[in-house]
Amino acid sequence: MSTTAQSQDNFTDHRPAGHGDRAPEISVFGGSGFIGSRFRAQTAYKPLLIARDSRLPRSDLVLYLISTTHNYHVFEDLHRDIETNLTVLVDVLANLKPGRTVFNFVSSWFVYGETELPAHENSCCHPKGFYSITKRAAEDLLISYCRTFGIDYRILRLSNIYGPGDGGAAQAPGKKNALQFLIERLKRNEPIELYHDGNFYRDYLHVDDAVAAIDLVLSRGELNQIYNIGSGEKILFRDLIALARRQTGSSSPIIAVEPPPFHRAVQVKDFYMNCDRLKALGFKPRITLEEGISSLCQ
């Protein structure tokens, strides 16, 4: 049976407003971050921002974005990824309503680790690093809990999401958003250091398209299913930097460097995902990489 046909069997009634209908409410955990804040500003749903210290949803439809964002916490706090990605999640799960709640969990492409590319939703996952491992463990805990107590869920595995407003641009590369960090250096004509000379692949999606994809999965996605959220295109990182260098008119020299040992231990070299399941719902990115990079280079 096709994905589209299966979707009709488990179709959710939580749909965005249309034809005069009032927009359904959705409780948003972690809604103050880069993606969460953009979702609240652009979603077709009525977002209910859940306070940082609250574990109680205010509606039957939930979007959960609470998470750490990188593998480097192991040097500062061994428990941070475990407490944030697992303990807080379990506390929230305990307050869901069996038979009523639809829990949409935002995950990451990091859960795939070393796997055959392009990564499909049913690909084997071999995550590396505390962040990556706890995100994958969170998916399994969620699935087990929901199956045990009769709660519907979806898991949304995001690719590299970029766009204006990402605080990662001010951080060291590797911790969050290397692309935007390097674009800021290009603007200042500072040297650019690229692991593997930039000869590696990623799947990039603009944050506005990511929000549109999340909305689409919330309204039309099959319940108890995993969705890759990305462009479905493999992009050579060096080409992105070359594009940004032209658009900024930068004179930054580009220097090839070897990844440090920790980066090699926790990060895969190449990654891109298959997004056919998302595309079957009608998703098409609206913002090209050229347009998206141009907006960051202003």
C-alpha cells in the first residue's frame, strides 16, 4: 500500500483552519528557539507557547521541540543531553491523554549517524555523540510509551535548517550552524577553514520551508509515522560557500583543514535524506538555496 493510501486510513482530524473553520490549538514545547519561534509566527494553527518549566500541554495537539542542539556538551556537563532530551520528554509524556493526544516530536538527521545514503525513514540508525544518541533514544522511548498507553505520535527528522534569526551563526562551527557562522566570516573578509576542503554533502532547507513542511505533516501526515523534513537534494558544502563568497563579494581566503578528532568521532562526513514520504503529502520547497543564501549575505 502506498504512503498516500495509508495516510487516508490514519488521517488526523487536527487540520488547519480553512473555509471559515477556526484554527485548531497546538501546544508548543520549546517554542522560543530558532524553529519554534518561526513556527509560532507562521503556522496555520493557533500556537500555545508552553512555559519553559511546564510539563503540561494545553491542547490535545502537541508540537515538541525541546532539545539540546549539538554534541559538545560532553565536555561541560555529561548529564545535559540526557536530562534535556530524555528526562524532560518523559515528564511531558506522563501528562498526555491516551486516546486524545497527538504528539509531534521534532527530531534530527543526526539520529541516522553512519547509514546508507540517501537516508530513508526506515534506514538503520547508528548515531554518534551524546546529542545524537539521546535524540535517537528519545524516539524509541516515545514510540514505546505511546504504544503502551494508546497515544498517537509522529516523528519529524529535520535536515540542516538555515535562515535568518538562527543564533548558531554566532557560535563556533560544528556546534550548531556552520554555514551561517562561515557566512558571517565571509562578510568580514576573514579566512574560511573548511573540513575536507568543503567536499562533503548536506541537505539544507530554509526555515520557512521547514515550518511549511511541519504544518503539512501536522495536517495531513499519517499518525504513528516518521517523516524526513528536508529538500531531498544533496548539496556540496563547498559550492554553498563559493555561492556565499560571490554574493558577499568577499575576499576571504578558503583554507582546507582536517577535522579535529572529536568531530571525526561524533559527526558523519556526508549526509542527505530521501523525502519522498513528505513529497507524497504535496510538499515542495518554495525558497531556493540561491535565494536563501542571498538573504543571509545581505
